[in-house]
Amino acid sequence: MANIASARKRARQAEKRRQHNASLRSELRSAVKSVKKAIAGGDKEAAKTVFQRAAGVIDSIADKQIIHKNKAARHKSRLAAALKAMA
């Protein structure tokens, strides 16, 4: 454990930030999972609306630099391709 006051403060801040980032990453995974579930359900219109909401979440998390912008683009691209492949 840190002994200097400033180091203790940085440890507190780092832990708070880690928990915040973890919750955002969890939100991202939930959004992706909800789109996959909607696609598996077979209702294309419902899947489209869920995808649009998820794309906003993905972009928001990439803007906050929780994930890289290319990773966000890859997630959206794969989900869009899966949506397009629906009959």
C-alpha cells in the first residue's frame, strides 16, 4: 500500500476509475449481446431498433476511450453484417 498521501489519493482515484470503466465495458457487452439475441429471435425490425441503440452505446464508449475506435467499428460492422444476413 502507498505511504505518501498523494500516492494514496492516486490509488483511490485509480480504483474509482477502474470500477467506472468496468461498468461501461459491461454495458458494451450487454448491448452487443442484446443485438445478437434479437437477431437470433428472427424479428428484423426489432433487431434493427436494438442495433441502433447498441451502436450509440458502442460509439459513446469509444468516444470515452474505454475501447479503441477500431474495436468499436469492428463490433458495429459485424453486428450490421449479421443483421443484413437475416432473411
